[in-house]
Amino acid sequence: MVSVEVPRPVEEVFDFIVEPGLLASYFVSEASGPLVVGAHVTWTFDEGPPVEVDVDAVETNRLVVFRWGEARVTITLAPEGPGRTKVSIDDDEHRARWQRMLLGLKARMAFGIDLRA
């Protein structure tokens, strides 16, 4: 499991995880749709093949669960005081990728920068 604390309210952080345009501002090059229950979404990256994501569960401002190939990925969000959110991702198979995602999320939301640039 990897985690990071983001200095933004949980509602804003949740949107940056599930909304395709916001997700593309720090992690993917393109997402074919939002992460909603039952969705089949394609994530495209600058490098490597596209990834197919099938969404199993979403609890607004709290949880997103999806399948990426054989891996089951769980993203949890928890308020950590006024205007702060702890984001955790559980998936040991793609740990390095999730660490990059969380660092990119924090950089984008805290400082307005894209670490991929």
C-alpha cells in the first residue's frame, strides 16, 4: 500500500481521481471516461500500451475500486483535518506506478505543477 497526504479537501481530491480531464492533468495522457460503477475505461499514457480499467465500486469522497488486468486496485480517501486528505492505494502489483500517481496528484493539487513536464 502507498499513501500520501494532499493539502486539499476530500471532495476536490476525489474529483481529481475520478474525472477524466483532471486525471489527465497529472497521471494519464487521456482517460476515455469517468470512474463510475460499471464503467470500462481506457487509460492512455505517454509511454507504453493503453490500460483497460473496469470499475467495481465507488463511494463518493471515500472509495474507488477497479480491476486493472488481474490486479484489483483500491483507492481510499480520508479527511485528515481541515482541508487535508489522506489518499491510499492498495495494489502491490503496480506499486511504483501508484507512487508516481500519488506524487503527481499532490504536486498538481498543492503546487499546480505537472511532474511529467
